[in-house]
Amino acid sequence: MHDPESPASREEAQLLPDEWLKVKTVPGNGNLSPGVYYPTGTGSKRFDQRPVPSSPTKSLSRSHRHGASRRTRRRAILKNGECNILKSRISQRRLRFLQDMFTTLVDAQWRWTLLVFTLSFILSWLGFALIWWLIAFTHGDLELDHLPPMQESNGWKPCVFNIFDFTSCFLFSIETQHTIGYGARTTTEECPEAIFIMCLQSIVGVMIQAFMVGIVFAKMTRPKHRTQTLLFSKHAVVCQRDGELSLMFRVGDLRKSHIIGASVRAQLIRSRTTKEGELLSHYQTELELNADGCDSNLFFIWPITMVHRINANSPFYGVSAADVLQEKFEIVVILEGTIESTGQTTQARSSYTTSEIMWGHRFVPLVTYNRERQGYEVDYSKFEETTQVDTPLCSAKELDEFYGNQADRRSIESTEHLVLKMPERPARPDSPAPPPKAEQKNGDFTVTL
């Protein structure tokens, strides 16, 4: 027995409204779409007086099955754009990553980058402090008679002035590497090795600073952070547009600076079996997208709804609302473009699984003109908002087979107001043709000549 509180029922409720479970199959007059959702009991005369699918057998087999379980697919791309990929058993993994230390530190988390940043300076200070201590020790500057208070009376000339112990060497190392120049400790001409180490430490200090500053700057200006203000709608919807079933999702940008040359791609990931019987469990198919009569290259100034028309070239051509519940696939969407402020290329990603496809819904408009502020206002509180619309439950293939070549009868609205054109006939020279008379029978318009 079906449990309405079960997880499967709750998942179905996200895809189809409750009214779809109340549709009664009654014979139609042949002018309506097969498997079209017509709500009942909504108080609308338009819906209450309309019969539902003309083919009861096909409608029952292809419509939404109450209690059907949804097969969910494990994501390859998470909703935040991260790739859900785990790499294991890589030979010489550490060596390969250490060979590209710069990229490794840029991709690493901030705590590891800051740790390397701190250790690089501390270890270099300590290393050169040890070298300075060895120079002073071998030269005899650390003997009691040769310490700074006794040097003037003894006439002793050290390698570095004011060196008492290892702490003094550590402080001199920091001053040399960062060119602080307090003036208390300086090198002399007594030890050539001290002059060489001073030059070497200056060069090493500049290299460490340049390397670490480059890593921090690259990490802070990564294009990946720009994707945090690029939005994808949480759900994708399926409805009719211009008489064709279409899969749609919405993209938006929160920043005032635009994405130059923005383009949107979509790929379908699902299993496929070749003619030789090979199972391709993660086969990728490119989906053709367009927006507002343009291709996938966008003038991205406000949120745009991307549309994939489900036609004969679409992999969803034979997929119905019931098939969405049963099939297992993932739609990966990719937004690419150039950041206007920095000139860097960025890429934002998201994905939709079967549980995030809402059949029979349409996005509501969110761009209006504000007369007070004299500009177009985008209400992002409506970014995820959808509304239910009449949509066939059958596949686009079955819809094309039902309509045939009658393109003017593909949409639901055209079935309500069917307009027939009067056929052309030659006029008789002896008498004019009588004017046509329109009659209405069974809700259809016919023309009597």
C-alpha cells in the first residue's frame, strides 16, 4: 500500500502538483493534446469544462504513476560548482605536486598557505642566523676577551659588530634579510665569508618575498571567488514554449560589473549502451541552448532563462514526465566568461538531477522598470519562483506523432482557439462567390462556403 508520507511520495510531489493525481481519463474529441495536465476543482471554468487525454490506454501507461519510486543519481558536480571527484592511487603523488609548488599552494586551503608563508621566513632567519653564529665562532668573536665591551681595549676587529651570542646573530639575520638597518650591527672587511653570506641572504630574502607575495595575491584574486555571485536556479522546469516542450533553467549575476562574452553550456551525463554491448556509465551529451532567440553567447546584464528545445535532435525527445521519475541522469550547466574588472576568465558550474526537474512549471518574470529610480529593477526574491502551467505529460516524440505536421496546433492555447483558413477557389466570371459563413460545432470552428 502506498504511504503518502514516504520519501518517494515527497520526491514526487516536488515534480508534479497534486492535481495531476486527480485527472480522470475520459474520451476526447481528438483536438486535445495527449497527456495534457488539466487541473480539476480549481474553480476555473476553462479547466472544468475541458476533457482530458484522448487516448486512455496510452495516457495511463505514460502518465505520472502514483507511488513510483524515483531513482536518484549521485552528483558529479555539486550545486555550489565543486566537482565531486575523488582521486586515488596516484603514483608519486607528492612528487608530482611538489614539482608545481606554486599551483599547489594557490589551490591549497588558506591555513596551509599561511603556514608555509610563516615557516618560509622563520626557517630562513634561523638558517642564516646559524651561519652567522658559525662565522663569528670560527673567527673567535664569541670569546670573552673578544666580546664587544672588550674589543676596543684589545684592538679586536670582529666580522660583525655587536655580536654577543646566537640571539644577536638571529637579530642580525632578520635585519640583513629585510634591509631594516638599525645601525647597531654591521659587517666589516675582516671576513670575506661574511660579505658573501650577506649578499646571499639579501638575494634569498627577495626571492622568498616575491614568491610568497605572488601566491597570496593569486589566491586572493582567483576567478573562482567571482563565481560566488553567479547564480543558477535551484530547479529546472519543463513546459511548452512556442508549441514545443522545453527544458529551462535561469542564470543571474549579482554584481554590477558584467561578465564579458558570457556563454552557457549544458551537458547530459547518463549511462549508454553501444551497439557492441559496451556500457558507458558516464556518457556526456552536449545540449543545445538558446536564450531569447539568441545562441548561448549572452549579453549578460540581467537574469536570463536558458532554453533547451526538446525536438528530434534532443536526447530528451522520447522522455515523458513518468520517465523522469524512473530515469537516472544529471544535467551539468557551465557559465564561462571574462571578468570585466580584472580581465580574468571565470567559470561557474552547477547541475540538476531528476529530483530537481519540475515538470509543468514556468519561471515568473523578475525584471521590471522602476519609474522612481529610472532604471530596470531585478527582484532576486523571485529568482527561484515558478508557476504551474498546462503541460503535456507525454514525451515530445509522442506529441509530434499526435499532431503530425500541424504546427499551429502544437500548443494548448491553439486547441482552444482553432482558426481555419478558407481555401482559395477561383472566382466565377458570371456570378460572385457567396461570402463564407462560420459555424461552431463541438467547440471547433468550421467554415461553410
